[in-house]
Amino acid sequence: MSVVAGEQTERSVKQMGTLCDVVRMTQSLFSGQVSTEAMSDPESPGESWVVVTVQAPGEPKELVKLRCEWHERMAQQFPECVRDLRLSILPSA
């Protein structure tokens, strides 16, 4: 597991705690390695998000099912940050 840390403010420390929980939840769904990366669009400097990347074995149909379950769990468990997270699945053999 890797978690990206930026400038430490009270809000970012709380978000880091939440991010660790998000990574744990993601690991419970996907059997592969999980990493995170903070990203932003230079053309929209006020917008930023975190990409949660998983390396996951499985058939495409199963991975789509897990992706849907991830989004449902995110909305239930972390409604305050669901719009700031993106899931990227890298299929592995």
C-alpha cells in the first residue's frame, strides 16, 4: 500500500486518515496491490482528486462487478470524499 502525502494541514491529516481507510476497504475487495496518487488538472488548479489504482486478477465481468461494488461502498462509507476519488483497475494475469 502506498499513500500520497502533500502539505500537512489539519484537513489533509483528516483526509489522510480517511484515505488509509479507503485503501483498506479497496484491499478487502481486490486481491492485488493498491496504490494512490494525488492528481490535478493544470487548467483547473482548484480541482484535485486521488486516483486509487489496483492491480487485480480476474475476468472482465468480475472486475466490472467489483468496480460497481467499490463505488457503492464508497458512497456509503465515505460520502464526504467520494467525489474526490477515482478508481483505476489494472487487470493482471
